[in-house]
Amino acid sequence: FVETAYLIVYGELPSAAKRKEFGQLLRQNAAIETQMQRIFEGFPKDAPPMAILSSIVASLAAHYPHLATNDFQKDLANFDLAAAMAISKVRTIGAMIYRYQKGLPYVFPKQELPFCENFLHMMFSEPYQDYTAAPEVARALNLLLLLHADHEQNCSTSTVRMVGSSAANLFASLSAGVSA
């Protein structure tokens, strides 16, 4: 999954060192700030999950104003950080939406878990009882996400590209794509 995300941004596969560095950014930026957790309480429990996701992704610009820029051409390090935050936090937000709508307490990410295993952990763990995904389930989810990341020119992808080309920040562009 990390390689596909990197390929989309840079047009080439990352070196082993770059892949490891980007993977570390994903792990370090998975948590959602307390103020963002409170946003969920403003939504009805039966609100459409994509509407919640779009709203919370858009709010990332308010929580990370230094990354809510459209000048990544000059600063690719900030683009890497913004992209890693968006990818990693969307996973956490998705799990939180699921748990919020079920009336379950939030489960926080663990830095030591790989991407898909961490998502499944946040979705299905219970207090004092961590969920451990079967390897074939985590692998299947990883493959599904890879296929989903590679759909090039659908409505959502086109929307992100169109909004981004207007010099909107990454979080606003992604929020628009979620809504499309």
C-alpha cells in the first residue's frame, strides 16, 4: 500500500529507504487529536459515514494549518507529511466512524502494527481485549486497498485532481473527493 501511495505522488516506486521513511510517517501520524474526536459528537449516529469522513478530513486543514498549503512544489517534505497524515488519519477516522455509529468506545492506533492490521485493530478491539487479525484477512484487506488506490480516473479521483488544480490544500481536495 505504501508503494502505491508513493507511486501516485512521485510517478516512480520509492527506494527502500524512502519507503521505510514514509511508512514511519504513517505510523507516527495515525492518532486523532482530542479536539477532533469531539467533532464526532456533533453528528447524528445514523449520518452517512462518507459525509462524516468528508467533514473530518476537511477539518484537518484547521488542525494542521502549516500543512494546509498549496505550495508543495517548494517543500516536498511537507507534502510527504501531509500525505502521510491524510492516509494514516483517514484509516483512523474510518474506524472511529464505525465505532461511533455502533456506540462503541474508540480504540487508538498502535504504532507497532502494520497499516491494515492497525485498521482492523481499531475497528474490532474491545477494552482490555485487542483484536488480532488473521494474516489472510489483513492480506486480503491490503490487496483490496491496493486495487482501490489504483482506479485512476473515477469521479472521486477526478474531483481531487480538479480541486487540487485550483490551488486548494490537500485536505480540502481530499474532502471534495470523498464527497464526490
